[in-house]
Amino acid sequence: MRVVRALSAALLTLGLAAAPAAADASPSPSRDGTAAPTRAGTSFRTAAEIEQGQPATASGSTGDYLYWSFPADTGQRPTVEATVKLPESHASQTWQIDVYDGLRRRQACQYGAQTRTAAADASSVELACVLRTVRAWSEPWANDPLPGTYYVRLTATGVATADLGLPVGSDVRVGSRDIGGSAAVDGSLAEPLVPGIATKPGEEREDAAVLAGLEPEDGWASGRWSDRWVWTAVGGILAALAGVGGYALTRGTGRPSRVPSA
């Protein structure tokens, strides 16, 4: 009976530990209550900062490069969505959304319509890019997503000359799914890939010229904790309880009979 109770308690603990790993990161308003950005930058250095879950809008012209930046941390799988509102009259146009990390390396999209062509006189075009899961650490030669600042670039790649300069509007939204310990790796970065964060020694970094000021709500994790440790601990407990239960079932209850001596 004690073994059954112990197994039940362990299974309950396993269920509670697994629940956060399957949850999605729901959009939330800005922590400081500031309004959503209504402008986009024209380069990496002037990219408009947005938080995950915070919508952003911007007006521009066909042919412009529009830039935004957002923070992404270990274990997150970011999704970038953009809607371009086109002028009433225009020829066929091809629009593209690209995502770069803090080292300005272009990141591949796992899936999503990263490039789409709007038919002539279409009112809008929608784009999406789902990145790979952000890793806490990676080999120097790899192009894996790492924690830090990410840049979104929106532009038209195929535009008729007559359409250049026509006014357009854009809506950009960034969210992410928390993948959890299934994507955990050993090792971590000394600092997240935030441009400007390592321009001075550690004692002076509070005064460093940080080019991107946003960070996750709970700070940068950078591999400090993962629910993989919870799964490992619970697995060890279940294995121990299974061993105790197997021993209790197989040892028998009766005393061995005494063999009379010759």
C-alpha cells in the first residue's frame, strides 16, 4: 500500500512539472505601460524596439527597409508575423520578412510564408516566420539561434518602377512558444547577444552604450535553469520506487521452512 501511495505522489509531481513545459507564451502588454511603437527604423542601429506580445505599426514607402528588434531567450521559439497594407492601385509586388540575431546573422525560418507575392490591386499581404528554438549555447561555427536581440526586416523585393515610393502601412507582431527542457543543451553564453552589452569591462557595463535596451521580463536565463533537471529528478525517483515495489512483490511473505539436520 505504501508503494502505491508513493507511486501516486510521484506521478502527480511529474504531471505538475510537465505542465509549464507545454504551455505557450501568451501575449502580454508592455511592462512599463508604454504605447506600442508606431515607427520603424531604417537600419539595424535605428530598429524600433518591441516586446514579445506587443503589436507595432509603421508607415513607409514601397522600396523602404523597415526594421524592428525584440529580445528572445533560451528555450523560446519566436514567431514573427507581419501584415503589409498596400495602396489602392499597384502592380504585382513581392514582399519578404527576414530575421537576424544579435550578430546580424540571418536566421532561417522553420516554416511560415516568409516571402509572398501580392496580386495587382490586392489590399494587403501577410507574412510569417517561425524561427528555430533559441539555444543556451552553440559551437562558434554554427548558426544556431542564441539568446539576445533579434532584428526583423520588412521590405519589398520585387516592385515595378512605377510603384516605388507609394505609401504602405505595416503591422508587426512577435510571440513565442516556450519549448522547455526538450531543447536544453549543456553550456551557456557569458553574455546574451545584445549589441553593445560587452563594450566595457563588467564593472563598467552599467554605463556601457547598449544599442538594444529590452530584455525578457524575468531577465536573461542563458541556460541557468531548465525543466530538464525536473524530468531527470522525477525519472530517478520513479526508477527507485519501481525497484522498491518490485522487491516487495518478489521477496515473498512466508518464512522458509527449516530443513531438519541429518
